Amino acid sequence: MKMIDFRSDTVTRPGKAMLEAMMTAEVGDDVYGEDPTVNKLEAFAADRLGTEAAIFCPSGTQSNLLALLVHCGRGDEYLVGQNAHTYVFEGGGAAVLGSIQPQPILADNDGTLNLNKVEKLIKPDDFHFARTRLLCLENTHLGKILPLDYLARAREMTLRHGLKLHLDGARIFNAAVKLNVDVKQITNHFDSISCCLSKGLGAPVGSVLCGSQKDIKEARKWRKMLGGAMRQTGFLAAAGIYALENNITRLKEDHDNALELATRLNAISQVTIAMNEIQTNIFFAKIDAEMEKLCQFLKEKGILINSDRLSRFVTHLDISREDVEFTIGCFKAYFKN
Ligand SMILES: *Cc1c(COP(=O)(O)O)cnc(C)c1O
């Protein structure tokens, strides 16, 4: 049974054309730098994101960690959102593996970190304190896009304080497509950018870290140390190339589907959605129901949702408009609405 899975955009399966690209990929030993498909993906990603170089990583978690390890040393500090993926959902890797101290900051409702607050938390140059080295932003954050002028101000502030600026751009192309700008208008403010291929872009595995030649060379050393250097990984890189070539502009469909689904669910009296906060492929629905029962009912119809009362819905490549219509019908049936 095909499941309509709203839990995350990580659940997509490669389609026929992507599988074909994977199966016919030319490969070699990437640890020797001899996998032509990986080399092509890294060059392509760097070109697309407007950086000197890029490195293919098994996950976004590793790609973010590489950036942190490149920018910060032992006893250094990075400024990061209190609810940012890097801080919350990556096992504390920066602290465990890099001896890097996080300074978390609660984001405003629009997903930005207030730069005046951030600036006040930069530690003085004094032996009592950790050395603040880096500001890490996330775009999109909980589906929200950081405004371009905000990025410019963040860049200006970090330069003024001699800080590096990293972007967790797991869903950066959702932001670029929604803003209708070249992704370089987002990336050009940052020293490094991590971009997931395995979210909305639909590849089964992988992220790329993009940055300067020097930083990516350093990242390559850390990736090896972390066990992330792989051999004939061109099979996976081929999926990444396919994703970057074919699955970016279609992200608009995911945004449209999210808005349609949210609008129609919000019309059900037991469902409350902050409609004005929906920007991309993610929204949160407060559902006044016994979630376990609702989830079971939906599961029997082939629909998976997150069981939290404030349930996160994510649309993606494997959810069509028909799936959205079907889902709305099932919700209406459950709530007899
Ligand atoms: C998914 C995600 C990552 C990386 O996740 P992996 O599962 O390790 O690939 C990083 N940041 C954000 C915001 C994410 O959503």
C-alpha cells in the first residue's frame, strides 16, 4: 500500500528516472578523488550555490558538523537558534566532537535571531570567556524564510565582529523558489552553506557543504575523521545531480499543496492553523482530537501524520494534489465535518 506520508520531506523514494541515473553512474574510489560522478556533483553544487568548492556528505548533520569544525576550534563558541536543528537535533556533535560551546538564542516568530540580542551575546575578548567565532542561521526555519535584507544585516554584523557566518540550508531551495530569486542571492551572504539533497529535492541520501576552497579542503579532513569518506559513492551522487537538475522548480507544487491542505483543514472546526505563517512546504496544525485514534484512522486509509497535538505537516515530491484531496476527505470523514 502506498502511504501518503506528511511526517517529513525526508521520506521520498527515488523514482524511475532518478534510479536510472543512479544505476548508470560512472563511479570510482572517491577517497582517492577518483569518482567522476561525485566530482561532478561537488562542482555542480558549488557552481549552483556560488561558492568555490563543495563536499558531498552522507547527511546534513555531518555537513553542518564539518562547517562547525572548520570554523571553530576547541573552546570556541558558536551562536545558534535555541530551536535550530544544529543545536537541538544533531546529538550535540559540536560539543562532543569539536569541544565547541553553543550559545543558543531563542528565535523570533519569523525564524530570525534578533541581531541586537545576538550582538550582545558575543563574548568580549577576555580570558574569562569562550571565544565567539561563528553565527549559525537556518533557512528555512520551521518552514519560514529569512528575509534577504535580514541576511545582509547578519553579514554586516558578523563582519564587524570578525565572526564567520554559516547557513544550515537544509531547505534553502524552498526559500529560493518561494522568493523567486537565484539561490546565490541567499548564499552570497555566508561563509559556508549546508544543503540537503535528501529533503524536498528527493535524493535518497546526502547533503553538500559549500564554501571556500580552503574551508572545503579542511572539511575533507574532518569528514574522513568522522568516517564520512565513502568509496564508489557516485551511485548516490548521481541521485543528487538528478535532484539538483530536475527537482528544484517543482518545489512550488509542494508549497501550493501545503497551502491548499492547510486552508481546507483549517476549515474543520477541530483544526487550528496559523495560516498567515505558512510560507513553504511546512505547517503546524493544532488538532483537537485524541491523536492516537486519529492517526490510526488515517493510517488505515494510507495516511501518516505526526501524532503531536501541534502536528507538523510536510509536503514533498511523493505527495500529489490528488493525495491532498484524498487526505482532506479523510479528515472531514473523521470529524464528520
Ligand atoms: C534535516 C535537517 C538537517 C540535516 O538532517 P540529516 O537528517 O542529518 O540529513 C539539518 N538541518 C535542518 C533544518 C534539517 O531539517
